[in-house]
Amino acid sequence: MKKVLVEFINTWAGCDGYTHAVEATAAKYEDKVDVKIYYAGKNTEYIKKYGVIFRATLIINEKKKIQRLSKNIIEKEIALAVEELDKGGEL
């Protein structure tokens, strides 16, 4: 079964609230969403995929990049991706 890939790049300690929002929202769709959290300075594998990132960034299915974040935006973007998956759309 295909799943939505949600990646979050946490660039500083002030982004921890967004990290919790990503994890909590993804937990609602646990069988449909895979989450990968990267911490700048600790994890470097995201740099090969996306380059150097200086702002907290949510990436959906390795394609859609969102840098203007809020809890509502995170919830909306993950819900839209799951809805697209349910419709059989391209991931």
C-alpha cells in the first residue's frame, strides 16, 4: 500500500512546536503516512535530497515544499495529501 511521505526539517529549537504538530497530525493517519523528522546540525541526509535549508520546512512526497508554517497549515497539507492518496492520485 502506498503511503504519503511527510518530511519535516527542524532548523532550530523554536521549531519544536511544528515537529509536534507534524507528528500529532500524522498519527491521525498512521496507516497512510510515513514521517521523517530531520534536525539541522544532527541529520545531514536531507541535504543531498533538498540542498541546504535555513528555514523550517515541510515536504510532502518529496515534491511539495512548504516553508510558511503554522499548525493549521501542517494539518491542512497532510490532510490534502492523504485525501489525494485516497482518491488514487499520483503521489
